[in-house]
Amino acid sequence: MEAPALKYCLYARKSSESDERQAMSIDSQLSEMRALAENEGLNIVCEVQESHSAKESGQRPVYNQLLQGLRNDEYNAVLTWAPDRLSRNAGDLGSIVDLMDQGKLLHIRTYSQTFTNNPNEKFLLMILCSQAKLENDNKSINVKRGIKSKCEMGWRPGVAPLGYINRAFGGVNDIIPDPDRAEIVSEMFYKAGHDGWSGRRLKDWMDSQNFLSRSNRPISVSQILAMLLNPFYYGKFQYPESSGVWYKGAHKPLVSKELFDLVQQRRGVYKGVWGSKTFAFRGLLKCGRCGADITAQDKIKKLKNGEYKRHIYYNCTRQVDANCPEKYINETNLCIILQDFIENNHKHIKITDKLRAKVEKHYSITQTLLSHYKIEQKLDKPFIEYSRYVLSKGTEGEKTAFANGFVTKLVLRDCKLFLKN
């Protein structure tokens, strides 16, 4: 029988990853293979190209189109620079061999080799592609080993935090204090620890110092708070992040461990994971001056007996007006004015069914206890009675559930509460 005519698809690939810096560019691959096709009279019916890693199977969209074209008999041969352009993993290699077994792929032509549906040639193709996979696997192991060795030497991989710069010197990458930022970062920790400055106040001060990020933009409050949490500044780092594996840095600390701990105590970080703290009445209130949300923060004060006491303050986020004059109010005083507001406006406050069920259950239990112990006490409205209990004796969780049960939102202005229109 006459052999079917070979119709080639020219495939070129270049990975953008660092492990293929020495591979030929896509343009060079196309140029060389076009010249080869012209010299040998190969019939190229289409050309496809992509910049994508071949480490993982099934992840290259253009390569998947190439395979689909072979299945649909659009062409029956592939022209490419080298076998590792087609596959560097077992999955994609299996797809190629399966198509050869099915008679869909009759010929693979590379710059220096040919592969047909011949046992020996297919075996050689699998060896070459498996060798490319072995190189990938070895590189991964060597990179991980190198990173671990670097960490053990005290050098944190990646871009250094603000206040430091990465420096390549004598073939070794190290981290040194940034001459333009280090002193300001150190002073930021001092003001947060010894003077108790808030994130907003620190931002205003750092803006006045013209402290900019690496993209030449003023840093945000959240970035400042993240810096205050970063132990790298006193000489330790965790790698990978959240792995629980800690290393002692070889870089110069910008702050002492004592100052870092003081900052964490000031900000209450040792009371729980940052971002996990709850504030009962955040989300219930709006600022009566600028209309922004009311947020909360806490301060940890060390008592004479060595214990710590947590104070919670509510304040305008100032997202609408950065200079909003609305004052702070602590949670104790907020509970007092909220109780007074409920007693005078309970008829106008709408609550969820879930909260109403808790109100009725509490009221029923209270009535039963009073009757059981024969205590003559006149109870107020169920909602008022429940609010008195929660706001004066309730746990943080009960206060949070109480505030979340409000359908009606409230406005805080001059430390007074109003119904939101």
C-alpha cells in the first residue's frame, strides 16, 4: 500500500521560566525548522507557537490544540526543534505515544532526529522526553536544597521587606538596611511601641517623611500594620510563610526583640491571630458626620500586677473624610449609651428572627426563675430586659450576636446614637 502523504504541523515552544534561559527563542526555532522543511521538501500545513512551561501535563492550551488537530486528521506529522519542546512530563508524553499507536501521528521530525511508529524509535523518544522530565525533577530538588541552605545561612529568599534592600556582592545575595528607609522604619516601631501611636497616625507621620514604597507610592495603613507584625525587623524569619519553620537572620536588625514585643503588646497581637479578633459593635454603626463606617481597635495596657487589660475603642474609618472630627468612644461607654437608646427607641428598632428568639427565650427563663424563687420584680419589655443583660453582663460572643441581630442601623455622632434614615 502507498504510504499516506505526511502533513506537518510546526510547533515551537519557549518557557518563560528561568530553567530555560538557554533554550532557543521561538523565532529561532521557527526559522531553523522552516529552513529544514524547505531543504527536505516537508509539507507544513500549519504553524503554532506558545510560551508556556511543559512541567505539568495538560496545562498548555496550544499544545492541547496540536493534539486535537492530530485526532481530527488535520495533519499527521509534527515538526519541532527537539523532543523536549513537545514533552517534559509523563502525561503529555503518553498522549503523543498513544496517537502514534493509533496511527494518527505518523512522523515526528526534529532538527537532528526522526521518530516514527517503530518500537525502537518510540522507545528512544520516550527516553529523551523522560530525560527532560528527570532534569526538571532534579532542578526542583536542587532549587529547594539551595533555598534551604540559604535560609540556614540566615538569608531570607525573595524581595527584602521595606527598610532593607537586596544586594548581590561577590556572587552572594545578601540583605542590608536601606539607607533611605531603615531609620524611618526603626522610628516607626519606637512610636508604635513606646508612644502607642495608631496605624493612622503612623501613616500621617510617614507621609510627612516622604516614605514611599518601591513603586514610589505612599504606603497604606494596612501595609504599616503588616510591617509592625513582621519579625524580620528584629532578626527572625519564617520560610515558607506559615510553615512554622523559623530561621535566625544574618541581616542587621532594625529593632530589638524587646521593642518588637512591646509593639505586639500595645496592639494586642498576643491576644490572638492578627485579623481574628472580633469587635462586637463593628458593622452596627455609621459615622454621623461623614457617613463612613465605624470601625474598632483595641489597646492593651499592662497593669501593675503584670497582667494585661484590653480596652476597645470605636471610631470613624475616615474613608469618606480623612479629617473627620468624630471622636473615639470606648466600648464600656458605648454599651451605656446603647442601652439608654434602646430603652427610649425600642419600638423603632427592627431585629432579626434569630435575635427575637433569643430575646423571648431569655425573657421566659427570667420569668421562671423569678417565680421559682418567689421574687416580686416587675419586668420591662423583653427586648429591653435582654439588652440590659447582654450589654452589662454578656460575653463578647453574646454582644456580637446581639449587634448582628439588628436590622436597623444606628448613627454615632458626638458620642450619641440616632436612628439611621
